[in-house]
Amino acid sequence: MAFGRRDGAPLPGATQAGPPAAGPQIPAAASNRVQRLAAREQSDRSAFTSDLSVNEFVLVHKLGFEPLGYVMGTSIYHIGYQFQNWGQSMELEVLSAAMYHARSLALDRMRSEAHALGADGIVGVDLQIQRYAWATDELEFIAQGTAIRAREPNPAYKLRDGGPFTSDLSGQDFYTLVRAGHFPRAFVFGACVYHVAHQSIRQSMRMAGRNMEMPQFTEAAYTARELAMTRMEDEANRFGADGIVGVNTQVSGHVWGAHASEFLAVGTGVTSSPESGIPDPTMTLSLE
């Protein structure tokens, strides 16, 4: 079963169609994998696969969840061309939209695999980008993690679309979060590809041999990070999250040259969960 596109933060200048009723198209090989996972879950004859460490597995199990399988989604995406003004700092809106859509495809396909297993959620989500020598203008986006299911069914664990929650929290962090009275909703992110203006010859000569800040570079970095953070926050709001934990920001060059970089903000949107929580501590007096 496929899910519709994530409710991503709108990107300026990007055309975004509404989510199709049947969700995004899944390649034939991925569809076969989903069907195989669903059949395996029905027969319940195979050992689960997981990227959880021993400690993570024990803690997730202690919370009342069982790992079902290692799930993944992938999309090899061609990154289009966009004009860059040599002397002006600006967002490359076409590229920002491409980077967001490609990640969304990978995440949706990962959720489809987890749903085929009957999972309530996915923990330890890892989102990667890699290149291939035979595809210099293409990038592969990969989302992967471990699908889990509660031993005692609870519809509240899943999202409004009936699919599993996603989280990049480790098993230890997931355990701590749930025990403290909170619960993950969705792995959220915001992206911004930004072109930083080149220095003029006069500016470069003025800086020769001097220690000084480069204001236009500083301002560009602030602007790009703020756009990425705002989009991540907007996405968390659409998932109904109370806040975002484990926020991490990254800057990558990918394939756009020396003066264009992608600013990426990721984290896990969480909500308060009255059904979980650590009991109030009690005082213990030693008789020794």
C-alpha cells in the first residue's frame, strides 16, 4: 500500500500538485518487495531483520514493541538546471523543490514497506544521498530504518493517514522519550539550495592580507538556514507535533558547484502522550 506525498513546506516558485489518491508510483521491484513483506507477515515464518543494536533492541522490546523488519525506500533523481546570478545571493528554488520531492518519495516508499508489515512506526530513520559514477547529474536518495509494532495494539500510535509514524531517534532515545510521556509523530525536514554571490575583484583586493568577516557570505548562510528551519517547523505543525527533538542542520555541496550549497534541517516531531510516562520517583532509605 502506498501513501500520498508528505505535506511538505511550500517552496517559493515550486509547483506542487495535490497528493494523488493512490499515492506516489512505486517501481515494480519495490512493489514486489512490499508484496513479499506482506506475505511474509501473514505467514509469520521468517526471522525479522533490523539495524537496531543489541541495546536498542532490548529497550524497544522493553517498551512493548516488536521489531518487524528492516525497511527502506529509494529514489534516483535527476537534478535539473537553474540559472544562477553570478553577483547575487539567492535561493535556487527549482533545486530546493527537487531535493524536497526526492526525499519525500524515498520516505513514502519506506513507509509503504513498513505498512505492509503491519507496523505502527519506524525508528532509527536514516536519510542518505549518494552519487554514482555513471550518473553525474543524478543523486540517489535512500531512507531506511526498522519497522516496529506494539504488542498491545493502539491506533493512536499511527498517523492520521493510517500509516506508521517515523522517527530518526535511536532505540535509546525512543525509550527515554516514551517513558517520559511523549511520543514521536514524524521525521520532518526542511531544505534550501542557496547560491552565494561571488566576490567582485575590488572586494577581493580590499580583503587581501586582512582578517575580516565576509558579510555577504554570513548573511547568505543565515538566510538559507532560516528557510530550511522554517520549512521543517511548518512540516511538524502539519503533522500535529508539539515540538521537534534531535534537530540537526547540515550543509552539502552535492552537484551545484562551489558557490551553491544545500542547507538541510532534520528532526523528529513529537507530541505529549498521556498513555506513557515514568512513574513519580519514590524515596528509598537504606537500612545498612
